[in-house]
Amino acid sequence: MSATETNLITKLKWNLPWLVRYPFERTKAFFGRTAFEKKHVIFTVANHFEPSWKSDGLLPIDKQRKVLDKYHKLARKTGEALIDADGTKFRHTNFYPAEQYDRQLLDTMAEMQAEGLGEVEIHLHHGVEKPDTAENLRKQLVEFRDILAEDHKCLSRMDGVGQPMYAFVHGNLALANSCGGRFCGVDEEMQILADTGCYADMTLASAPDQSQVPMINKIYECGLPLNEAVPHRKGKSVRINGKLPQLPLIFTGPLIFNWTRRIKGFPVPRIEDGALVYNQPMDLARFRRWQNANITVKGKSEWVFVKLYCHGFFEHDQSACIGEDAVRFFSKIIENGEKTGDYKVHFASAREATNMVFAAIDGQEGEPDDFRDYRLKSIMQEQKQEKSEEISLKEKVFV
């Protein structure tokens, strides 16, 4: 057997669990849709935010700063050109790698957050050279979490109190040791995430990688004990019931087949996983595939969550994820919604989207925009409001 054949068989074994479930999940999604209901489509873009990226290593820090300054200008230009139904700018959620911390880079990212161009959350590559330990993982997460919260005023707190909370994307996709020990090594990772304030993981979908679990096209709670490996391979979808779900939520992006490709006249599917990349179509048919994944809170079918992802510093992908191609694509989506009246578009950070999920679980009525700050309160916004109130109080005393 050739190496290619062996590789194909290995990938098939990795993907068989979700492939077996796929027809049933698509059938449920089809019958779960409501044909005449006006939708609210909530876009969240998880940016694996690595200004250090270079194909053969890491960029020197001075070049990273220049690259980020250029990116900041591009994000500002795009944000001003793309506005959702609520007047909110197009933005990413910028998952920055904890192991690459640089104060000046994070100061710039905090400026971007203050401008409404992308809230900062946590990304981490670990266990790459050898399996990590639980102690080291916990230490690294807590230290970086506190730096983001205390030094840069990023992240959030539940109801504005307690330890900082964060969303997470796992480097190399190996969430909770889901890559057979590679790129992680910590079976109890999900418990550590929960203990250190992770409110949602946005790593998935990851097919055809080994890390892809059978649960697809859902927002769900882990179904197995958090202190064992890959506890998110089973789970329970969130639904309207008024109960705060077990955190972290697993917040997946779309994982469906695109059947438009033809080889010798026969349809050959491609995986559609919500990647904003240069070699994927940027048309309304693709948007409809995302929408038809039907990722919702059970009982709140009119709110459809579309979690996309990108690598914002892959030069060949920048136009598709944050540049001119993105502006054209999302403008087309917005204009189509306005023309047909079928849906409204909302751009939301990971925190805002999770707040909308919490509001839906609680049975709240209204539009998604009403709940951007529902439970998870931005530390930056809270401190800005406190300062504003202090100034107002001093002015009243002076008068």
C-alpha cells in the first residue's frame, strides 16, 4: 500500500464518526428550518491572529509591529465600509497566541478593540515539541489572561464581577488532546479552561483533521466529564430553558458539503467549514450554505449563528478575510437581505455572540443587538463607563 493510500485510510478513520452522523444532522437541520420566518444572521469571525506568521519560522518583532500597523489600517478601512443592520462595524475576534506575547503588539490590538475593530481573546499553541503538562498549561493561561485584563483592559467578566473570562481557539486544532497526544498532551484541558474562565471554545470545525469530533453544526455543552480527553465528542445542544449552560460552550462553525464541484461530469463534494480564504467562492450560494447549517439555540430558530474563521496574516487570504474581497462579499450579503427582507445581518464578537446565546437561552425577546452586553461585560467598556461617570460626578460637584 502506498503512502498516499495509507494517508487516505487514516483520514477516513479520523472522519468516519462525523461522516456517519452527517446525513442525520443535515436532515434535522432541514426540517428544523422555518421557511417564512425572518432571520437574524449573526456573523462571528474567529481570526487566528498571528502577526508573527512566516512560512519558514517567525517574523522578527520589529517586522511584526509594522505588519500589524498595516493590518490595523486595513481593518479600519474595511470596518468603515461594512456596517451591519445595527450600525456595527465589520470586525473579527482576534485570538492572539499566548506564547508570543509582546506588549506593544497588544497595545495596538487594544486600540483596535477600542475602535470596534475586533475584541481580543486567547489563542495558544502548546505541546508542540513534547506533550505539555496540566500545571504548565494552567499557569500559561492564567498569566496571559491576567495580562490581557489588567495591562490591556481586554477580555470580560461575567455580570461585571469575578475573574476575567475569555474565548479560546486551540493552536493546531488539538482541543482537549484531540489529536492523539500531538500539539497538546493535556487530557484535562477542558477542565482547566473552565477553571480559568473560558466561556466558549471556537476551534471547531476542524475536518478533515483528527481533532474533528462527531458533534457538528451546534452550540453545545460538553457531554462527558471535563477532566477527560476530548469531552466535547459528545454533548447537549443549548436550548431555551433559563439555565446557564456548563462552560465552556463549544461554539462550532458550519461543517457541510459543497456539491458544486464537478470532475468528469460527476459531483465531487468539498468540505465547507467557513474559512475566509482566497480559493473559496465568495457568493450568495456560499452564504446560503452557511445559513443552512442552521446553528441556533433550540427554540430560537430565527437567530442563526455563523462562526467563520481565518488567518488574518496569510497574505494570500487577507483580501478575502479583511480586505476588498471581504467588503464586496459581505456587502452583497447585506444588500440581498435588505432587498429580499428575508434576514438581517449582525456582526458580533465572540463575547457578543455568546451573550446573544445566553439571552436566547433565557427566552429574551427582541433583536440580537439588544443583548451584546447581556452577561459578559467588556472590561474595557466597563472601565470607560466608570471614568465617564467619575468625570460627570466631578462636574456636578464643581457646579
